[in-house]
Amino acid sequence: MTQTAIAASEVKPRRLPRETAVSALGLLLVAAVVVWVLYEAIKSPQEFASLIVAGAGNGALYALIALGYTMVYGIIELINFSHGDLFMLATVLSGIICVSLFNVDSFGFGAVGAVALALLISMAAAALVNVAAERVAYRRLRRAPKLAPLITAVGLSFMYQWFGQRQFMTGSAPKQWSTMFGDDGFNIGDVRVPYTTVTVIAITIPLLLLMVYIVQRTRAGKAMRAVAQDQDAARLMGIDVDRTITFVFALGGGLAGAAGLLYLQSVGTSNYNLGFRLGLIAFTAAVLGGIGNLQGAVLGGFLLGILSSLNDGMLLGQQWSMTVVFTVLILLMVFKPEGILGSPTTEKV
Amino acid sequence: MSTTTPAAPPVVKPPAPKTSFASRFGWPLGFLILAIVVFSFNQWILPETNGDFRTGYNNWLPMTAVNEAVIWAIFALGLNIVVGYSGLLDLGYVAFWGIGGYVAGWLMAPFANQVTPAWANLSVNIFGHPLPGQDRGIHINFWLVLIIAALVCALAGVIIGAPTLRLKSDYLALVTLGFGEILPEVFRNGEHVGPDGKWNITNGTKGITGIDQIPTGPFQLIPGVPATIGTFDLTFKFIVFAFLLAVAMFVSLRIREGRLGRAWLAIREDELAASMMGVPLMRIKLSAYAVGAAFGGIGGVCYATHVGGVLADRFNFSVSITLLAMVVLGGMGNVWGVTVGALVLAWINSTGLAQLGNVWNDATGSNVNFASHNFLIFGAVLVLFMLFRREGLIPETRTKQVLQEPERGEIESLGAEMEGTAENTAAEGTKK
């Protein structure tokens, strides 16, 4: 890259009045949302708290899917549209293992073992599918114009949906599955906390920490960061670019697999077109936090989960939830396209 | 005297014009002849044939499917301006279909009476041709509504595009996708909005019915042409839709040759270089959005008259993707390719797949429900085309060069990043 010519100009450009106005307007919007949230919190604290809990549970799931998106985007700048549908396949697979194979319908020693096994299998399977997709399709398109891999991802997403539609998977209608915890939970004061929420959060956070560790502390992570910055330079430094990208796809797929199992255990239904909706929400979460930034994806997931849960309960109602999510996305694009934690110079992955 | 006359300069034959008659007029003439054949066959010959042939023909190529395919082609041409000409990925084109449809629903149906109680007795008729007994509400002439819808959609396109066109292409795709999701949700839930939920702007999932008829104007003087094209005058509707498709093609082809079209192609191929050459990026991109959206508005009105109503459930993401597939498979940027791709895919979606499946099942004695595999077929076709024939079935020469030739790595190794990273490096430079 022609760094020198540009780096020489160290004078900070004056902020245009328009930019100042835009950021002021953005801050005003954020302030309005915060005031509204506080107002609702003071008006009916109990309902508010239970909505927060429900939102955090959903948010953790969004965060897990968003992590997969953000890692793949971070390394090859591909919006992997099929990621949401991979997640959908993982929900069905984990349902088949847990319910059809081991009959998990209540909490117990065997059930925990079965769910843990299902977690491992669905993570491995999703990772395998993702790696295969990279191998067969994306790798050949790495140097093609951006439209090509994006449309390929859409095509793959259709193929996954077709597979999910088969009768032995989830069929073309939503399917109910029994889950380990059901609706069980415990109370803190008047607020009911389902066990599933606790479980989901308890699995999401360690996975995030693991990902951060892999990316920032290990050799493979260093290779990822190098490939994300400049593939050709990384190759010159002796990094196996193909293997690094494959590894990232495997990690992303594994996260989608984990999210699939957790979604099934906390919601208990599967549907072949589930992945599209959740994938979109998760991608919005990834952008919200700053795409390519791991902590940002998790933060974005939680924020979006809580926001849409507050909307469902207190603002416009569930039928408008996609509108709220996408309004957030569009406002974000206008006011802060780099996301909350991302900055224009942030290192990718 | 050596007055040899200077040798006459060698006669330079002017180079033969690059475009022969066939290549210039082949496609338009083909389209015209095809349209005439389809019309006259369905209008005069088919009713005379025997029952078996007619049933068989109508199973394979019913007139409604043909009309619908023509409308799809109008949409595909609109999307082609955004995606094919300007290289801006739009994943929410269905929004314009919806807006066009609801413009028709408001201005060409009795629905306006239900919007708010204060309008219950509203009755406006500007050259409108309401269905019998449904002459309340607003009724504006079909041809005027086409123009209004085109303008409204162009405005919507500018509103959608304005905040996002400064962004990198991925983000643009995502934001258009967001609009494509928000608007259908507004259509679905628009029954009780505004203060106290008193306004009914879309009639919710019930949709709007009773869309006006298409007037034929001076053409009704021709014997046999009805004064208004009702619900079942499918062949005359075909003429109207095919005419609009021809207009869309003509506009696409002519704009492409002009200043605006060349600016679109320039930003598609290299945004940075185009802006260096003095192409005002924002204005040109916005105009691409506006023109593409205007086509969508025209198509939306056509579709509303085609089905005689507007249904909110029709507008979902798969429509946007199908349109994108039509553009990509037909040949991005090539008007004829996109038209052929749209007609073929629309036919496959409506009747072709099921009919081909029946033939397959009869021939092999198997029992495969082909329609249930459309996800696999669509997905596999998209992936295979992207892998092996990225420029589409009937490629445009320029697109072919862009999509097939450049090895990005080669150019990058010379020191230039192709896609939008220039801003990043600039920002990095100022941070130091």
C-alpha cells in the first residue's frame, strides 16, 4: 500500500460543521433512548428487570452468532450470509441428538451429559460444514469482485435452508422439541430468572474469552491478524494463508453450532427459515459493536437483545421488532458506521 | 519537368461500422415479434384450438404467468440499473415493489375511505376507471398513477440511499436489506398507526383489493379493443405490460449511452478513479438509486393491477433475492440478458418447475415434488454461476472484462487496493 504519501500529511483535518452536527444529533438520539430506558425503569422496575433478563438471554445468543460473523468478516471482509442458516442447521442437529437420540426432557445427570455431547457434535458438524463451504466456494472467489462471494453466500444459505426443510430435519413447519430445563427458573426478588438464561450466558462469556485468547495470545491468532491486514504480505512472511482462513471458518462454524444448541435448549422450537432472521439480527449486532471486533460483537449482541426485549414488552410490541433492530442499524450507519467499539484504525479480527 | 503529381493519398476506407444491422436491431425486433406472436396466439388462435391442446398449453404457459413474468422483467431491469450498471448491491429492492403497489392501492381503489374516519365519504375521480360499484375513494387514471408511483419511488430511493451511499459496499447491501425488511413490516402492521392507532395506512395483512381497471384511451377506437382492460382481459394486459417493459428497456439502453450511464459504469469499475475524473459520486449514485426505484414503482403498479390488489405478505426477502438472481444469471448490465433471465426465472418459479417435474415423474415413474426443492435449485444455480460463469448467461462485454479478467492480487501487489480501503489508509495517516 502506498503508505508514505498519505502518512506524510500529519495535519489533522478540521472537522466540518456538518460532521459536528451529525455527531451532536447522534448523541442526542442516544441520550433520548437512555432517558426513555431510565424512565421505564423507574416507572415499573419489576417488569423492567424481567425484560432485561429475557433480553440478556436472547442477547447472549445473538452475541454467539455475531461472533462467528465478525470473525469471518474480520479476516476476509465477507458477509457470510449463510452463517445464520448454519446456525439453523445446528439447532436441528442438536435437537435430533438431544431429543430423538437421548430423550432429554428434564434436568438430570444423563441429560447434562447428552446435552454436552450434543454441544460438541453440533459444534464440530457446523465447523465442518463451514470449512467445506470455504473450501469449495469461497476460496475460489477470494480474488473475485466482492459481489461474487456475497451472492455465493446467499446461494449457500438457500441450500442450507433446503436441507433444513427436509422431513428428517425440521420440515417446512416449525417443530417443537422438549428441552432440558423447560420453563424452570429461580426468583431474585420478584424477578424470575430462567435457568436457560444463566446457562446461555455462562457458556457465551467463556467462549468469548476463549476467542479473545486465541486471537490475541496464540500463534494462530497472530497469523489471523496478519492475514486480515494484508494477505500477500502475510504469505511472504511464511504464513499459510489458506490454513489460517480455514481455521477462522472452523471457529466461526463452531460458534454457530454452540449457538444452535443453546437456542434450541432455551426456546425449544426450530424452523427452517429461522436462520435468516437471527442471522440478520446477529449481523446487526456485529456491526453495532464494530465489525471485526470480538468484544464489540458480544456487546452489540447484548445491547440488541435487551433493546428488542424492551421494545417487545414496553414500546411497540413484538410485531415491530425487526423494524426496531433495523432502525438501530440504519441510524448507526448514519451516525457511527464503525460501531461502538470499533474505530477506523482498529485492528481486524 | 518532373512534375510528377504527388501521389494521391492512399484511399482510406472508412472502417466498417462496428454494429451491423443484426446486432443493433436484432434484439429489439426479436422482442417486438415475440410480443406480437404471444399476443395474437393467445388472442385469436388459442380460443379456436381444441380443448386438449388448450389445457395442455395453459398448463405450460398460462397467460397470467406470462404477464407476471413480464412484470418481473420490469423489476429486474430496475435492479439492473442499481446492481448491473452502478455496481451498488441492493438487497431490499422489494421495498420499491411494495411502495409502488401501495401507491396504486391508495390512488386506484376504494381503500382511501378506510384510511381515517374523516375520509369515509371521500370520492375523487381523475379520469379513473373503478370496478363497477366501487367508485368511492380515490380513483386516478392508471397512466397517471404510473408516473406518480415512479416519482414516489424515486423519492424513496433517494431517502434510502442518501444516508448510506457514503459507506462501503457491504454496509450498503446491509442497509438496503434493512429497508427491505422494515417496509414489509410497516405494510403488515400498518392497520393501526399514528396517534391512538386511528390511521389505517395499509389495511394490514388483509391487504387492499378492488384496484381500478386500465383504460385504453384512444386505442379503444380500434375495433376489438375494450375501453377498459378488466381483470380477465389478460391478453390486453399483456400488451400494456409488454409496452411498459419495452419502455423500461429503451430507457435503460439510452441512459447507458449517455453521460449519466457512463458515469454509473465508471463508478462501478473504479470509484476512486471515477471521482478523480470529476464524477460527483454521491449525486450519481443517488440518481442510480432513484432511476432504479422508479422502475420498481412502475412495476409495483403493474403488479397491483395484475392481481387486482395489494397483499402485504407478498413483499419479503425472497423477492429481492429472486430479482438479484435474475440480474446476475441473465448477465449483469446487459439489458437483454437481464430480461431473458427474468422471464425464464419467473416462468420457472410460477409454472415451469412444477411442469418439468411432472414430465420427469411421468418419464421415470418416480414421485419427486420438484417445487419443494426450489431452495436447492436456486441456491445451487447461484453458487455454480458464481463459481463458473460469473458474467451470466448473456454477458455484457464490459461486465465480462470486469468480472472475469482482473486478478485483484496482481493489481494490489502493484500498490493499489481496489475496494474502498483508501479512506482507511487516509484515516490511519491522519491519526499518526
